[in-house]
Amino acid sequence: MTSTVHLGTRRNISGYATSRELTSRGMYFNNHTVNLSQLIRWPIIFAVGMFLMAAAYSSDRPKIVIDTVELKGSLLPEDVQKHLVTSLEQHEYEEGSDWVKDLEDTVVRAEREGWPSRENQGYVGFSVSAAWRPLRREAGMLHVLVTVCVNEGQPKRLKAIEFRYVGDALEKPVFGSDDLRGLIPLSDGEIYNRDKFYAGLHAVARAFNDHGFIDITSKVEMQFDQTNQTVAILVELNEGHPYHWGSIQVIGLDSKIETLLRSKLKAGSLVNPKLIEDFYRDNKSLLPVGASSQSVKWQHDAERATVDLTFDFRIPVSP
């Protein structure tokens, strides 16, 4: 007896949809779009008749019944794999539907949810593909065996992190590439760790914020070397323009402490959020209970590149 094996489409999962994936999904939905302006031209009786026929056809359409699932290549914990296999087995789909894609989507979700820290261990991206073969057919049902292959790949090591300035800033950058690189606690040659990388990227943004560049944006691009199992990272930075303190309004604070606060935040000086945090931390015992730097009202003026501040210590804040 010759067995027929039906192959699904390998799906690469990198955490972001590729242009090809987005295009194919768009085409899939477009192929199922119904032009309502044409439908309303049909006679009502004919339309109702077609609907009833379609409903009857749908209910009579043979079912795909998954009897057995073979899961290969997954690095999920064994108990999670067993739960996934059990949830897939005995599941029924309509024959002729895109059930393989639905099954692959289920596995992709299970991989992401079952191992959320995969990228902290260097596993950046994975692929899922499903193939099936018929086992037996009975009245209204086709029983199948499904083989799901998960390619977790190999853990990637960091090759390098490069910074590049973009945008229309004319002045010399505040930080050099070496200074920024030192803020990311991930060494070249080390297993890639997502949390470490983005903690470092947050530190980079904070460094710019403390020098007045509060509108800085970043774009991260990753290049994978499947031969050497490495990842090179390019970070494009658009620092924008430096902001300066504008007007500073203080309400409900002792005059001596207010004078101290204003001495730290002089109008016209570069914006530095750290100065506010330091003031609240260093003078906690002198401030109203529950006072927090989070309650300070910031008002940005992009045209003037200024920030106006309002400190209202009358507002009760939960400690």
C-alpha cells in the first residue's frame, strides 16, 4: 500500500512578520473577499437558496480527524509537549479547509508561550512545518497522522553591536560608539540574551535623556549568520534636538526647599530627568508623605524645544 504524505508550508518565526508573510496573508484574505455590491443584484430567493445549499454542503462535508500527532525537534519542557500533542489529537477540521495552517499556528503559539525566555538563551527565531498522511476513511471522516517538525535552530552568539546616527542633527554626537557600547551588558562572543540587550538599550536612551535628548528614537536590525551561528546587531539612533527647561512652577512646598529645588533646575539649562529623581530621593524626609517624581507634570513644546514643569505638592499621593 502506498502512503501519501501531504506537506505543509514551513513557517519561519522570528518574532516579526516578514514582508513575504504579510503579503501572503493579505492575498489569502483577498481571495476570500466577497463583493457585496454584486451580491445585492442577485434575486433574494436565489440568494437564500444558495445560502441553504451552502449550509447543507458545509454540514455534509467530510471531517479531518487527527488521530496521532508526532512532535519532533521541539525543546519545550516534556509536560508542555505532551499537553500540546493531546490538545491537537482528536481535533476535527473540515476537509478542504486550511487546517494545516491552523495547526501550525497553534504550535507556534505553544512554542512562544511555553518557552518565553528562549531569546535569553540565544534561540532567536524558529520554524514550524507540518506534514500529514491518511490512516483510514470512514463515513464522513478521514483519520490522519500528523508530523509536526519544529526547528529551534542553534543558540546564537553575539558577533558585534554597531551604532549609527541618523537624522538631521548637525552637531557632533554627544556619545561615541564605544561609550554607547559600554552601556550594553552583553559581550561580543557571548550567547545572545534579549533581556540584557534591551536593558542596555534602555540605558542608552536614558543617557541621552539626561543630556536633554528626550525625543531620541532607535531602530534595531539583526543580521544572522547561520554558518557561524552568530548575530550582528545594528542600532540606528535619531537623537533629535536637545530640550531645555522652560518655566518651573512649584506649589505647596516650603520656601527653603523650593529654593533648593529651583537651584537644581535652572530655566534654560539642559533637561535632565535624573536631577528631579535625585531631588526627591535626597530630600524624602523633607517632602510631604508619598511625594514622588512620578507626579511631576511635564509639558513639552517641540517648537521651542523646551519643557515646562509643575510641582504640585498639594496633591495627596499614596505612599
